[in-house]
Amino acid sequence: MSCLNKDYPFLLDYFTKGIENPEKSISHCILFWGNDIDAQYEIAIEIARILNCKNNAETDCNCLNCTWIRNNSHPAVLTYSKIDNKPSDDDSKTMFSISQARMIKNNLAVTSDYHRILIFCDKDSEGKPGGLNFSNFSTDAANALLKTFEEPPANTTFFFLTNDISDMIPTIVSRSQCFFVPSKKIEPQNFELVKNVMQNYLELDKADVFDFNEKILNLTKETPPEKIFVQMQNYLVNFLKINLKNKQLESKLLHDIKMIEKAKKELKLNMNIQTIIENLAFELVLY
């Protein structure tokens, strides 16, 4: 928690003051967005702890509720994802399901002595939290809960964790108080895998697009596409840093970084990798 206070003082102070307010002036639907889903999850858990603490919510409190929440065993602080808290007869493994939505509505119909926290996110096979998007949090399942999100039972708060607001259906966004959570991770800025392909890309023209496309595609055959896209962005960010006074080049590089981010999102939606890279190659060369 000390790291959260240091890294996100505004957010923690905002929510702490809101919770201390007699009217508990925080939204019942809170959407966090940004690249660091781990930080979003930790902040949601800390807010859950403050809401349920039976003492003074100090960071070192060891009351039963605080202990349960730290150990991820509190009966009213639950994570919902494509693999978490699914009905026994629900064998879907790729997305949050409509049957989960029905189960949530039934569970919330029963009163609770706790402040209930429901955290919606994605999870990978190792249990690491990821961001919600249209692939793992379907519109149908979200719509099944819209009335609940709009008029929840007392002492109930929903958290939605995502990389970008555009990854969420507008009806969820409109019902939520949205907060950007900047990443505090020190990411390695390596781009060795893509350096040879990218170093002269600004000099390419229309006749070179298909060769450029083929070189990127070949890289993804040996290394996961996500890693290739990250290294391409690292290369451009580094290039941007050494050309900060060139405003025309800055505009081009920012556009290209954005296009690679779009390709990363398309990859998460399971679009065909050849189509993704072909579209990206045209954007980078012809813009």
C-alpha cells in the first residue's frame, strides 16, 4: 500500500476523502484505464479495504475484513472475469458470460453486512489480470447488467479495468466515473528485434510497402506479434526523443505509434495477423 500512496497519491486521497464523507461521495461504477492493469487492480482492492475496514482504515490495519481482503478471501470482494466466479454449469473460458451476469443479479438480491465490491477484468491462464475489451466482456453480457449498474443495491461498488476507454461499450462508460491510471512500471525500451526493419522505413514509398509488410510478418513468425509491436513502438519513441525539435517528424511518429497501438488492439480481438500487419504497413509507409 505504501507504493500506491507514493505512486498514486491523488487517486488514493480522492477516494479516501470520498469514503470518509458521510454521504460516501464516490461513484458506484468506477472505470480505471491505462496500460498497467496490475496497478488498477491493486487500487480497486485498496478501495475495497478502506470501504470495509472496521477500524480507521490505516494501512497497517489487521482487522478481519482487511486481512481477508489482503488474502483475497473476503466473501464480498469478488473478481469477475472469463475464468473467475463462474456458475458451476458454465464452461465458457473465453469471455465473461451472460450466466455470470444472471448469477451476479441473484447474488446482489440477497442483503449483505459488507460493502460489496465487484471487480471486472480479464485474466490470463496464470491468473494475471488483464484489461476488459469487446472480446472478453461481450456487449450482451454487459447489457444484461446495465440496470444493475445504474441502480445497484446499497453499499455496492463496481470496478471495470481496461487499457483504453474505447475498449468498453459506451453504456458502461456513461454510467461510470472514469480515471486514467498511469503506468509506473519501468519498461525496458528494447527494439533490437525490429531495428533492421524499421531503421529506414521513413524513406520507403508505395512500391516498398509489400516488402516492408513481408519483413514485419516474418518477424512475427519467430516472435509473438505483441512483442514485435511493442519493440516497434519502442523504436519510434526512441526516435521521437532524439528529434523533439522536428515538429513535422513528431506528427508523423506520433501517428505511427498510434497505428501500432491500434494493431495491438486488433491482435487482442483475434483479427487475422496478416491483415493487421498489411494495414499497419500501409499506414506507416503512406501516411
